[in-house]
Amino acid sequence: MSLPQYKEALSNPIFKVIADAAKELSTDCYVIGGFVRDYLLQRGSHKDIDIVAIGSGINLAQKVASKLNGKPQVSIFKNFGTAMVKYQDIEIEFVGARKESYNSDSRKPIVENGTLEDDQKRRDFTINALALSLNENNFGELLDPFNGVLDLEKEIIRTPLEPGITYSDDPLRMMRAIRFATQLNFTIEEQSLRAITENKERIKIISNERIVDEIHKIMMSNKPSKGFALLHKTELLAYIFPELVALQGIEEIEGQRHKDNFWHTLEVVDNIAETTDNLWLRWAALLHDIGKAPTKKFHNKIGWTFHGHEFVGSQMVYKLFKRLRLPLNDKMKFVQKMVRMSSRPIVIAEDYATDSAVRRLVFDAGDNIEDLMTLCIADITTKNARRKKKYKSNFERVRKKIIEVENRDQIRNFQPPISGEEIMQTFNLSPSKEIGIIKEAIKEAILEGEIPNNYEAAKNYMLIKGKELGL
């Protein structure tokens, strides 16, 4: 039976170079994995190419590099038996066909040389086991031993081998299954989904860095909630984000209920994914309510409260980032800031937006004011159309007020017009608490609108405050 031909997929001249190099080495080779999958889905830019050689992938990489203009450098990873060639804007990874076996305490396989089918068996999913021949006798032929094309058509994530073995051998595949289901909007086949739940504890042997890499890909998908819902359903989420799992559920006391903050959070992440590709703002959306579980209280007169959840949540961000080995730098501080300030625009929007309140909001948010407003609008998840319209209208009013106040008062990232040195010189002071008192008073007077944000007004106010302090 003749196999389908996809010569048009191999129109890039790089494939002819690889094919010629393999012929000179008397080595069969194939394009495999994501390139083939994405070509069939008509998805992506195909800048990453995986080549499997029946023999040495490293030798083939070196031969290919020698035939390319500029003789690009070959990066060799001997421990993994792989090599990488970067040519123009394409990354080509070469590996020798192999079969693998695993020990229970590690995801690092014991590797032996193998056939193409051995190599396809070791792939995580049928849709990633598709291969196109680069050999002269059947160039462009599709080799699909596990019906990956049918799974693409049915939009199914399925493993080539028994899923329990696949996930136990390399538990990172559980995260990858959920990530691909999210990115492609596919369904994880039922037996495979059950096997993920059964093997959930195996995730403990995977490094946090590898887990976070998959989380980031889920987070940057069009609908991240699908991935987090699957992580929750398979019970993996409890190992990765117990802080999120703690938000799940609704309690009722004396007829008063609070919303399910877990599912609300996933809605917020989906909302923000529609408006921004800023990964760290998406993180802020995911974590904006994590302080609600530890601050939840019921009061007879006012019902459920979550007082201070923004402050508690911002403190939790540091612990979570540290545990997951996320960057503890300005990115973490940005997420903390967004979580800490996440209710500020909401409070202003519900009350009358006074100039003073807006000035303080702009001053505290600084250059992140637009991100903060984006987060707050994403936080509107009510299903009541009238309320949704009202909330959005309130936020638009706050946005207009921000522009108006900023244009007039230049509050964003402002420094008080009078320095500590000038206060010291004016009153002949050595370093003392009075300097801080006067500087703070000037800042507060500007934020409250008592004086304009300019040097003359601030200097006059300094003299008045100095007199009050008996200087």
C-alpha cells in the first residue's frame, strides 16, 4: 500500500541539504514530531525541526553544517546523543533513532540504538510520532504507525503505548498532554486522562523548572483555563499550586454564600488572555485572589469577608515564586504589586472617583497603572449583564479621570519638588526626623490637591511646615 506523500512540506532548501548529507553517509533520516504535526494542522511558523537518523545524529549534524553556507557551529550534547545546528532563523536538532527504558526514580531513560519505529514508540503522543522521509527512495512519504493523522482529525491527545507506562516512565508527559490539549484545543483521550490521575504522584520527580516551562505555555495559550481545569481534574494542581486549589468551593452559612474563587480566577485569566500577551500580567491574574483562602471569615452581620486578602496574597507570591523557582526579580515584584493593588481601582470605581484618590492610585501604581486597570477589568466576571455594563462604565470613568489628573498634575513617578538637601540648607539642619516630616507633608499636600505639583508651591509649603515645627 502506498503511503501519503507530503513533498510540499519539505520545500525549504534545508531539507535537500539534509537529504544529500544523509545519502553521503548512507544513513536514513526523517523529519519527526512538531514540524510534521504543525504542518498537517497548518499551524505555526515551522522554525524548529527535529531530525531522527538511523545511526549517529551527531555525525549527520556535522555533515549538514559542513554543506551549509557560513559553516554554522554544531552544538553537541554527547550525554543525550543529540546535536543542534542553527541556520538562518531555523533550529535543527539531530538525534539517532533509539529505544528507551526507565527506572522508577528517574525520568532519564536508559538508551539503546533503535529503528525508526522504536523511536516513534518512545514519543509522547501519536500526533508527535509522525515522520516524513528524507530518503531518496521515498522522499516526502508520511510514516504514521500509531494513526496520529486520525487523532489530529479527531482532535485527540493519545499516547502511542499504554498510557500508564508512558506517564510513569516520564511524568513530564502528563504536563505536556495537558499543555497540548490547551494549546490545540484538543481532548485528552479518556484512558489517557485516567492514567494521568493514577500517576499524579509521579510529578514529584520532575523539577520545578520543567513544570513551570509547561505552565508558561499553558498560561500563554488562548484559553488558559482549559489547562488549569485539566490540572485540577487530574489532581496534579494540588502538587503544583495548592494555593489555587484552596480557593475551590463555596461555603454557605445562615443562607449567605461566597463565590467559588477558583473558577472565578480561571475566568479572570481567560479574560486577561484576550487583551494582553504579558506573561507576568497573566500570572498576576492567576494569583490575584490567592490571599482569599487564608483571610476568609464569616461575620453574623455582614456575611463573608476577605479583609486584607490583597496584602496577604502579595506576600504569598514571593513564597510561591521561590518554591517554583520562578525569577525573584522585578518580574516577581511586578506580580506582587499587581496582586497588592488589585482592588484599589475597584474601590475607586465603586465610590465617586475623587481627584485625591486617583492621584494616589497613579502615584502608587506608577508606570504599571495601565496594567493594573487591565487586570481590574478582567476581574469583572459577573453574568448579570446590567451589573457588567455598570462596572465597565465605572472603570471607564476612572480611566478618563486618570488621564485628566495625570495631564494636569504629572503625578506618575513624581518626586517631591523639594529635596532633603534643600530643607537642610533652608533651616540649617543636620540629618533629622524633621526633614522626613516636611518631605512627607509636601508629598501628601500634592496628592491631596492642597498645592500644585510645582517648585514654588512646594517651597512656600515647606516654609509654612518649618514654621509649624518651630524651625
